Amino acid sequence: MLVQVNTSSNTHGSQELNQRVEAIVEASLGRFGDRLTRVEVFLSDENGAKTHGDDKKCVLEARPTNMQPVIVTDVAATLDFAVQGAAQKMERHLDNTFGRIQDRHR
């Protein structure tokens, strides 16, 4: 499973940030690795230089093999929390999706 991290123009990307994001995504979605071709992570700061409120946004797009992409979003006070929230949402969504497929095949 390939994890690709993208940042908006107002979000400072770094190798360290990429590594943290990849680790969070792998921890949550790694068990689906054989069913996913790629996970794209889009990070942005909704309020730019303003520093109050939950304004860090993470959009996760998972690409299951032979299926349409799945997209979830989370907004939090920090990028790490936003990534964790989105990864948890994606994990629940993929559990449900793959569980329904498995139930149909029984």
C-alpha cells in the first residue's frame, strides 16, 4: 500500500511530517494493505495564519482494488490529530465495506 502525502500551499510540509502521517495511516489501515492500492493524504490549514479553533484539515482518499475511491475528512486543532481522526474514520468505513462484501460472498 502506497501512502502519498500532499500539503496545501499554506501548510508547511516536511520529511518529518510525511513520516508521522505515513506511520499513523499504516497503523490504522495497514491490515487492509493487500486490498488497497494507494492512500492519498491531503493536509491543509483552513484559517491560514489564524491560530484559534480547529482549523487543520485532513482528507484521506483510499483506493481499494477494483472499487471506487473512498474519501473521509477530519478537522482538528493539529495536523496529527486530524490525520488520526481521518484514519480512524477510514478504518471504520473500510471495515464496514469489506465486511459487507465478505457477507455477500458467504
